[in-house]
Amino acid sequence: MSSSHSDQYINAYMNFIDQSPTSYHAVAVMADELRQAGFHPQKETDPWDVRPGGHYVVRDGAMIAYVIPPQAASPSTTERESVGKHSPKNKHNGGRHPAYRIIGAHTDSPALALKPTPQSTTSDGWGQLAVEVYGGALLNSWLDRELCVAGRVVDEHGAVHLVRTKPIARVPQLATHLDRKVNEGLELNPQKHIHPIWTVDDDSADIMDIIAESAGLSSEREIFGWDLKLVPTQKAATFGAQSQFIASGRQDNLSSVFAGFHVLQQLGTDSIPGDDILVFVANDHEEVGSGTRSGAAGPFLEDVLHRTAVALGYDADDEARMTARSVCISSDAGHSVHPNYAERHDPDTRPMMGRGPMVKINANQRYVSDAVGEAIWQRACEAAGIQHQAFVSHNAMPCGSTIGPITATRLGMVTVDVGIPLLSMHSAREMSHEYDCWALSEAMRALWTMDSLEYGQ
């Protein structure tokens, strides 16, 4: 591992986390940087642009970016009407159709979502914010942390404004003097105990006025809708004997989002080996099931792939052949062996921090890695020269899932689940290893730049 390159990567990764308190912020950061790198913004309401080079499209808290190589590009607009199935562009590479090389991740993380009636005052004068737990948060880790309000608001004209307030709220834990058995087991009722304090003896305080100011609006009356969350304000940091560990919230799954985005941004609009179309998809709402228009269970990726194929001049049969040759890497953080709870992990498969990204395997298809996908991933890791390892759950423990099974089911293409090992997953302060974060991006780079991803059918 090149120290200078890895240091630059880790610094950029931590900065990305700090800039991305919500999925909407993460997408805004990526869109801005891709635009600066020469990618073309694509609106879903506009005709589809497949000129050679990079493109990106945003749907709420999700983004898809794609790179069209010159070999797959459509003719000019003036020639497009005369293009047919048997045009020269469909005969490049001996008649072989381009494939999609897809890397997928998700932009959302557990948080505390602000409710429609956002504030209340107790009889004692405490001003509190009303929140609903988003995703499977490790609730105890959210106690005693300064929280800001972040997300998006929509005004009466439909314009979207990003919001990020100063540190404004906190959920204080009950002192041990008032709960002598707390260290025998902390019980938290999300409705009663996860109720952040933000003011005291101040009936004039209005959280929506503060949110409006953060959004650049003159008053809360201009806000007609919102998607807002309370998130920790502590910045990402390194620690450890060699500062090799990274502590931050949202590493599940900004570790994967940044890896894919960073590589695609670096590849930019340069010539890509071969004729395959590179695709990076960052879906929203994975932590709550993906069943939204911007989630993996929605049609976003399918829409983009279909419109790209059509704009390139391919018909339904061509498109099916493209999909049959395609590969999707579903990247989502997984679990490292925990030294204090070693028995909770499989006794034989022991993924550890600092030993590279993991391929995630589950016999019941909670992860969809199969022999073909595993072989493709191993080829990418070996081409990148990185360490890699495997993850499988303890048989007596429930197994999580990812966007992988959803994507494979919707699209019918070879899909493999991978990700870096974490400790404290879904905590307000998760832990990763810098080598794994960097190595994941290098494996993605190899997958996108290898000459061929051909596999047996």
C-alpha cells in the first residue's frame, strides 16, 4: 500500500463523511465534484444523453453516475434517425454487445428523523424535539452526543434547500445514581427515552425558524415540506498505535459510496479499456428496506440502464444480451470479528480489520454472492494487488442483507456482495481500518478497468 496515496484517500474519505450528514448532502457533494470532473448532469425529464464520457443523474437522496466509452457511444443526433439494429456501432468488437459494470452502494445510515410536529415543552420547562428512529440504530450510542438537524426542505415553489444547523440538541442519559442497575442492562424506550433536549424555559424558541435560516429562507412559513434528521456533529478522526483506525458515524455505508465515487471521479472522462459501460449507483433507504423510488427496490437503476441502451440504439433483444453479460458489485459494510464477543462470529471464517474487503456469503441468499461472482471479485482483488477475505454469519445468529439480492432480482445479472469489516455497526461512532477502506476502492478500480470480465454461462 502506497502510504502517500492511502493517506490522501483516507483524508478525502473522512472529509466526505463530514460533508455528508444525510443522503441528500452526500449526493450533493458527489454531484458537485463530478460536474467539476467533467461529468454531464442528466435530468430524468430531458432526452437521454449518451455522448462519450461521464454522466450523472440524481433522484432525491440517490445518484447514478455512468461512463460511456467511445466504442459504445451513439452516433450524433443528426445521424440517430438512420441508425438501425445492424448499424456499424452494433458490430464493434466482433458484434459483441457492451456490458454494464455496476458498483452499487447506499447513501443512508441510521438516524433520528424529525416528526411532523417537531417540538414540545414539558411541564418543567424542557424544550424537546420529537423524533422517530430511522433504521436499526444502536440507540445507546446516540446518548450524550451533540446533534444537529440536517436534511432538506422544499419551499412553495418546489425548490429544494439543504439544511445543516449548528449543534442544537442532545439526548442525556440518566445518571447512574438514579439507575443503579444500568450497567446490568440498559433499556431504552424509543418513544420515551429518545427525546432530545434543545432548550429550557424558552417558549419563544422555534426549531423551524432555525431550520429555515439554515436553508436560506426568511421564515418557517416558506417551508412546505421536509426530510430532516438529527445526526451527531463529531467529526471523523483516526486513532490507534499507527492511527490506523477510523472513528465516525455513517461508515455504513459511506465507506462504499466514497470508494465507488472516488474511483469513478478519478477515471473521469478518460478512455476506458474495452467497450463496457461503467455504472455507479448509490441508492437511498437501504436501512429501512429499500422500498422507495430512490431505493434499490424501486426502478431507478433499471430506468437508467434501459434509457441508456435505448439511447445507444439497442432494441429489447440487444438490451437483454447486454444485461446477460453484466456484473454488479453490491458493496455494503459488514462485521469484523469483535475481540470481546468472539463467540458471536463463525468459528472458522474470521474476517479481521486490516486484512482487506470481504466477500459476503450466505446460503439462504441474504447475500447473493455465488461462485461466478466470487471469482470475478477475486480477479479484481488480485489485479489490484490487495488482501481480501470472506464473511459468513454464525449459524445461530440472524444475517443481515443488502441491496445485492434486490438488484439481482430486479435485473437478473450476476451480483456479488462485498464490503469492509466494521466494529460498532449502526453506532453513532463506527470503527473501520484505513487499509480496508483504501483497498476496497482499489478493487473497484480494478473491476472497472480490467480488460475483460467474461465468465462462463
